[in-house]
Amino acid sequence: MPDSVRKWLRKSDLDPVDARLLLSHVTGLSRIELITRSDRLLTETEFSQLEKLAKTRKQGMPIPYILNNQEFFSRNFKVNPSVLIPRPDTEVLIEWLLDNLRPSDSVVDLGTGSGCIAITLKKELPTLQVSASDISIDALNTAKENASDLEADITFRQGSWLDAFDSNITFDVLVSNPPYIRKDDHHLQALRFEPINALTDGDNGLQCIDTILSQAKERLSHSLRIIAIEHGWDQGEYVRNLFAQHGFFNAQTHRDYGNNERFTTWQHQS
Ligand code: GLN
């Protein structure tokens, strides 16, 4: 006798929220239907699929990678282990940008990963010209797929930060959520399913930010009006200093939903 939805839920030793998400994913039943139709029997294929996903979950794979989906700024993004899972913290960066961008700005998102920053900006402010780069071809393909699913017209280039673009191209706004975790930060253990190169620079967590600011100074100092870079909760002061070292003075750090310093911005004083 195959398990019913209710029976599988009762027997499962997963977190109940996770168990319901997996059930919905595999059966196509909504959260409400999992209750109203809890006596619905699982087919054999559904059952074996569920057992497989439950095992993966127990090994620590984050739910968004199992479901290949993460919501960001109320849109669904495809995710897989070649890109970071978009975080709510980054939504605060989006909100700040939406308050400060001009409709005609050309924006570049460096290290775009799933494309969540670039795509969200383009969807929220469709008159922007948005470009994005990533060094990882797998990440870039994921971002392209998301842009196509969400119908966002974005120029994607593969390469290291600004080096992905022709040297004569200019931008008004530079945004990035680069790898900023220190190589010896114990949080990396908990993030072992996410791409390590998107999380840490293998050093003190500030190397990529330093490279980005140095490229920005060299290539974009005449056009840039805004720089916005995400960083770790304890890096605000270091990052402001890096901005100043590269000639971007009076940078400001902003806090995330958890009240931690999360991103630093610079605006051209005109
Ligand atoms: N915000 C992520 C975390 O701390 C890290 C993202 C990054 O390194 N860019 O889990």
C-alpha cells in the first residue's frame, strides 16, 4: 500500500517545513492541498523521488538547490550549485539603488551569479541599460536563463569583473556582491554546498573589493556616479577605507534587515 501525503509527512524526520516543500515540489500539490487532500496517495515514482530528495536534504543540501528555485524581490530565480543562493540582505541593496538610480543610467553588475541584482534592477526600472559579468560560465548561463525566463534584456559578458567588457565601454553605476568571506571564517563550513569562489577570495575577504575598486578607478573614473558593493557585517570600516584609497571619498555604509553593516556606497559629489 503506497503512503498517503499525510503518512509520508508523519514518517519523515525532516523539518516539517522542508518536508512540505519537497512534497509540493514532487506532487504539484499546493500548501493548502497538502492539508485538504492529505489522503492523496503517492505514486511509486513520487515516493522514490521524495525519498531521494529527503536524503539529499539530510546531507545538508540547501532547499533552494533541491527545488532549483529561490525567490528574490518577489520574483523566482533558478538556482543551482554554480551560483550563490540570493539572500534577503541583498534586497536592501536593491532598495537603496532604486531610490538613487536615474532612469537613463547604465548599470553594471559584477560577479552576477544567478543574475538576481541585474535582473531585478532591469525589471523594476526598465529604462535602465543593464550589463552583467561573471567569470564562471556556468553562473553566466544560469543568469542568462533567469533573464530569459523573466524577460529582462541584459548584456552578459564572461570575464573578471570589468575586464569582461571592452575598454571603451562606460557605466554610470557599478554594483557588486563579490566573494567577501575570509578564508578562515567558520561560516564557510555551513555554506559548503555553495560555490566557494563566489563566497571567499581565499584571503582576508577584501581582495575582490580592492580589485573591483581599482578597475573602477582606472576605467570608469570619468563616468561613474554611483558604486554600491555588498560586504561582510564586520567589514564596513575596511571597505570605506578601500574606497578612499582608490579615490572614492565619503563612502557610506548601510545596514541590512538584521541591522548589520552590509553594503557601502559612493556617490559622485556634484
Ligand atoms: N551573504 C553571504 C553569506 O554571508 C555571502 C555572500 C558573498 O560572499 N558575497 O552567507
